[in-house]
Amino acid sequence: MEIIPGLPNEIGRECLIRVPYTQFSKLMSVSKKWKQEIESNKFHQERKLRGFTQNLIALIQSDSIIDDLIQNPDNPSTPVPRLSFYDPTKNEWIKLPPIPGTSSEGLPLFCEFAGVGRKLVVIGGWDTKTWQVLNSVYIYDLVAGTWRRGADMPGGKRSFFACASDMNRKVYVAGGHDDDKNALTSAQAYDVLDDLWIPLPDMARQRDECKGLYHGGKFHVIGGYQTETQGKFDKSTETFNIDTWKWDAVEEEKLESGICPRTCVFDFKGALYKCCSSYLMRLDGSKWRQFVELPADVYIGAHVVAWQKKMLVIGSDVLGGVQSCYVLEFENNEKRPKWMKLELSKECTRILQSGYSFEV
């Protein structure tokens, strides 16, 4: 059966690979052949090879809360988190549809999310109406444009945990705290294709509000704090080796300063960065060094995402202030890197959490 009747399949495929990913769900409803074609790895490999893919950054943002805070400073409403895709090339924002069948109009508050292939996995969080801690899992398919429910996260309630993806099949979760505010050492992995949770060995140390990153076949759990030292962040990290299925030895003093590690990110070469005061810092060997000064209007509440050979930072110059956005390109200017400011469009409300980059 031909992809487009009357045309060779090569020509039919040439037509389909040029269609923006936002139209995939419509194309899939045309015929079984088109659905089969668009769901195939060959189709997406060809799109990438021919330069028709779109680079997208997934971020959690909220409806505007600044005006509400000004008008109702003593009783502000709870922000409604929503998933959006940002196309930095076109400076376009695309809001994803809300998760169907949930009590909230958006995402659970303080949920974690990770990209797996061309899917986005949302795990846990708090119900924005009841404040109940959730162990739910929802998966958004970028190709089909639909949500589905995944297997609930086992092992009791867990909040503020580390979460990272191998970008291929699995999402890794570790640490956080339970309903009694006890910091956790437990860890597990979610297989998106098999819809199955897999237990991992415990970490050596309790880690609440830790940061999860994945690089080089390892799940990195950075910082966090223990139950008895609540709020005092540890400088150490732990790394789970996927090949050996074991945790490596704890790396002490990895962060230098005991601060929240949420801005930590790996670049395309595997170098580790973090925002610290007015600088983007890079870990060279065992020493953190000032890599480049941050623009003054992103010092506060910075959110960082790395993709390809670029890094995006969104932040404010004052707490709760208007957010600004900059991109740093590493190619050919690592010795003298420069920030390029992006004008955030009106569709950008307020960024609550940085996320993953996709190519679709």
C-alpha cells in the first residue's frame, strides 16, 4: 500500500517528513499506513537526517501569579502548573493539554518530569486542591498528542525526590521524603515501554530535595539533606552505575557549598555546571571555577536547561520579578562565551521548573 496513492513511497515520505510535529496526531488519523509510518523510527531518523526536526525544551510554567500576588498579598491563589514546550529558534510557546481525569486543571504541584524518547513522563507531586501527595504516573506522547496513565510509583508517598531519564527507556527516582518528612535513601526505576517499576539498591545517605541527572550510563543524585539536618544541604553526590547495578562510593565535597543543587546540569561533553551567585560555574577536575558571569537579570530563581551545544537560563533580577531568558552557545567560543538574550513572548507566564530538551 502506497503512503500517498499515485506516488512512489519515497515521494510520499518526503511529503510527510516536512510536516510539523504538532500536526502528527491529525496525520495519524488519516489512515493506518500514515499512522504506521509516523510511529516508525525510520520516519523520525529521516526527519532528523534531513534537518526537519524541531528542537523543543519542556518546562513547567504557571498561569500568571504576579498580578494575583500584588492584588491579594495576604491570600494569593495557588499557581496552576502547566507543561509547555518552548521552541528557542522560533521563540514560540506551545501549551500541552491538561492531564485528563485529574482533579487539577494542570499538573500536580511539585511533580517531577522526564523525557524518554518522544514521550514526557510526569511523576508524583501534590494535588493542588487537596494537598494530597500523589504517586501517580502520566505519560504524554509527543507524536500522538495524547496522555495515558502509567503504573503508580510504589513504595509509599514520596516528595521532592531526584528524577532523571536515560532519554531512551527508563526514568530513575531516588531520595525525597515521606509523609512524615523523613528523608529517604530508597531508589527505583520506571520502564516506560513495559510500564513497570524496578527496585534499585538504597543509596548510602538520606537525600531530600536532591537533584537527579543522567550522563554516561549513570544516574547522578546530587546534594540533598538528611532528616536531622533538614534544610542544610549536603555537599556530596552519589552515582548509580547502570552497568554494575550498584551505587559508586559517595563523593564528598562535590558541591563546595551546601546549597540547593537544582541548577546543576551537564553539557554536551559531560562537564557539570551550576549557577552560583552571579556566575555560571563549571567543575574542572575537583575544583569549581567561574566559567562566565550570569546576566544580572537572571541572578534570582534561575532555571537551567542544556541541549545540543547550548544552554538556556531563565531567571529574574528580584524575587518574584519579571523573568528574562538567555542562551549561551558553546560552539567555537568556549574561551570567551557570550550570552544572547531572547525576548520572552506573551505566552510565557512564569517558569516554575526547568526540564528536558527534545528533537521531534
